Amino acid sequence: MREYVIYRHGLNEVNQAPSRGLPEKMPVLRLRADSPEEACRLAESQVSLLEGQSLSAEPADVVDAKVNNLDLKAEALERLDNPA
């Protein structure tokens, strides 16, 4: 089993409102499953989905690596702006 990050796609004023600054693709849950498809099926009972919305799943280790890489880039840029 692998851990997945579940994303909800689709804007809706009730649960993913652009007026509140929420994105079209938003992480809503992490869970363990055997496949992305199973992760989405499990998530359907745990997150709200309204008309025009759908779910997708990405491996959490891949998502975490992307986030960590962005953090490292931001830190490097900050060091360039503020040399010791």
C-alpha cells in the first residue's frame, strides 16, 4: 500500500470558492491505498463533491518531493537576496 494525496478539481462556491482564493485543483486528503483509482474511490466517502467536481490522486512521496524542492529553491533565492 502507498500513501496518496487526493486532489479535488472544480470550483464551487460551497466547498472550493474562487472568491475565497481557493484554486481549481486543491489537495483535500491523504490516505493509503493500493492504487490511485482505489484512493479516489475511498476518498469519495470522505470529502464533499458537488456538480462539476472530480477527484484525482498522486503518490504522496512524489508530491512531498515537489514541495520540498520548491522550498529549497525559495531558500536558495532568499540567501541570494540576503547574503551573510
